[in-house]
Amino acid sequence: MNDTESLIRAAYARHLDEAPALMRQPALPSARPRIKVALITTGAAVGVAAVAVGATVLLRGTNTTQQPAVGPSPSSAQPTATSPNGIDSQASAACRAVFGADAASASSTTVGTVRGWTIGPAATAPTSPFAGSFPGDTDDDYAVWCWVNQDGAWNAYAVDSHGTKVNMNYHITGSSTPPYGPPGLP
Amino acid sequence: MTSSDLSFESWWSARNAAMLRFAYALTAGDAHRAEDILQSAVAHVWRKWGQLLARQVDLDTYMRKAIANEHLAFWRLKRNHELPQESTNDQAVASTTDRVDDVDLVWRALSGLPRRHQVVLALRFVDDMSDAQIATMLGISESAVRSYSARGIAAIRARTTTPKPHAHASRPKENP
């Protein structure tokens, strides 16, 4: 083994033990999802959103105000949603605590809403792939929808009051304006 | 562990530390990225759990492959978009103190490698897999594995043999 290979082994050995302390455990699903969240671009999202609305897509939750699939700007329909620089400082602080400057928008919600985030048209059984999120929290606990700027895409996350994040596996690209609120529906 | 009675939760509780380490190794210490990759891989394996048990698939290998694929897919996705380029490894090294040693330089260099090189090196040096095992897992030839490995090592060697930060820490002599 040459010196470089020895150094590579040493680098992994030195740093990998820190992984469990630095990383959060992934949220284990508790219900079997049937519909895969689609990766969409903004251009396609407009059409998809129209179809989704036309099909009366269900969004099951406790107190969520449903947002359009791609909402480039805040609307009065969701007064708690705001940008990190806006008035909802609690939501902004929660997102920034986890994502730092990459947090692009934040809006308040509840753990129950995240757990109940449901995809699928009304004609099919709705699914809740995030039903097992935030173990230890109650449905009424505070949570935040965060949209995060990561390498040119807007990625949707939910964060609870302990800083635990859940990747909603939902991305929007091609828009310079960050979405906000709950992730849209495919 | 391929018992048909095995629950995903019990398997995960036994294996999550190793998978955390693997995801962390792939991203060379980017904990946020590693969490995202792992979350997606967990969701993927969980969906297929029944099939995997029925087919008696090697669960560790399958999970590692899922993590590696998520790593590669994530970066394939991002590469298609206009991005403000993140700091390069060399820039990061230059901004550190003179306490950076060779091992840390290598660790930082790993983060700047192409993703396939990262995957191959992690499988080789973290999980001690052979070229043949890596080739089978990734669905590529052994020669491709050797090529990725050699090029990755060469890139790290090149980056770690350049002048180190502490070589510049002392004040340069001024001309009289």
C-alpha cells in the first residue's frame, strides 16, 4: 500500500466515527407509500398543478391551508407563510437553525400536518409517506415547512421544534423565486 | 440477514451506524447531504422490503447500493443547473489554519472528487470491498472500478503534494 492509500484509510478512520454524532437518523416510514413523489420542473409544474387541482387532490392534515403546487409568491390565503426575512420569525428561525443561509422561505405548520401530508388524487387511496416523521412529537407540536436553496433547486423540508428535519423528496427547479408553504402535489 | 420474519425496523436498528458512516464517507463529511441521501435510500429500501426478503437479497449490499445511487443521482440532477460554484477544495484548504495535516488534506480532497470516484474509494477503503465486489454492486466492469480507483487516488495525491497551507503561514521575506 502506498502512502496516499494509507492516508486515505487514515482520513476515513479519523472522520467516520464522528458521523453518528453529526447526522440525524432518517425518519423511518410507518405506512407503505404507493405513489412516488415526482421530480418536477417549474415549467411542467404548471400543467401538473392544473391536473392536480382538477382531480381534487387530497391534502390531509390538521390545519394546513392548501397551497398551489407552485406558488412563487406568498398569498393572503396563508397568513403564516413568509420569507425568512418576514414577520414569521419563529418559522424563519427554525429553518435557519437547520439550513442556515440556504433557507429560502419558511411557514408554520404542525407535526400532524407533516405526518398527514398526503399525495394522490381523490379517486385513489391517499398515502402518507411521512406518517412516522418526528417520533416523540405530538401531532399538535410546532413544525415548519422550509424551502431550501441547494445547488440550484428548491428542496422542500419539514423541521420540528427540536431541529429534526424531514426531506419531503420534492424539488422544484427553473424558478428564481423560492416556493413557500407545503410542497405542492404531483 | 435475510430471514423473512425480519422487520425493517429491527434490521435498521442493527445496521444504521454502518450506513450512516457510509453515507458520511461518500459525501466526505457533508452531514446534511449525507442525511438527505440516507433518507431517500431508507425510503427506497423500505418500499422494497418485502421483495428483498422474498428474494433473499443481501440487505447490507442492497442498502449500500441504494445510498450510492442516491449520491450519484443527486449530483447528476444538480449538475444540470446553473449554480454558484461551491468553494473548491483547494480554496477550502487555503483558508484553514496551519494545523491542517496530511490526513485532513486527504479528507478535504475526497470531497472534491467526482462522485463515482468517491463511491469506489469509499467502498474500497471503508468497506474493504474487492474490485469484483464493487463492480458487481455498481453494475460496472472491474476495469472501470480500477480506473475510478486509480484516478481518484492520483487526484488526491496531486492535491496533497501541492504546497500546504502552513508552508505559506510564515511571512514571506521582503526584498531589501
